[in-house]
Amino acid sequence: MTPADSIDFARQAIWVLLEVSAPAMIAALVVGLVIGLLQALTQIQEATLVFVPKIIAIFLVLLVALPFAGEAMYGLMTNIAARIAAY
């Protein structure tokens, strides 16, 4: 395996990592911002108020995005296996 192949493999792995984790991170960001805005508007300063809605939102997003994440990881693994078989 050449250094260029290693760099290409690492680039693809990082890209798949971002594709798989982005939906959950974006959901957590949006829910956190909405709850933070709600807390600022109502002056309720409870630190634990954010956790339950975030956990529920992340769980729901992961359920919806699971087929996509599995397909992305399967594609990466197929690519890795093909590269290993080629050498």
C-alpha cells in the first residue's frame, strides 16, 4: 500500500465518520439552541432541562438515519475489502 493509498483510505474513513455522525450532531445542536432560547425567553435557568429533549431527539434521528449510516459503513467496508483483495 502506497502512502497515497493510505491517505485516500483515511480521507474516505473520515468522510464516512462525518456522514454517519452529522445527523445526530445537528439534531443535538438544533434542540440545544431551541431549549436555550426558550430558557432565555422564560428566564428558567435549569441546567438539566436540556438533556431529556436532546436524548430523545438524538435517539429518533439515529433511528431514522440508521439505514443510511449502515449503507455508508457497508460501502466503506466493501471498498476496504476490495483494496485488501487487490494486494
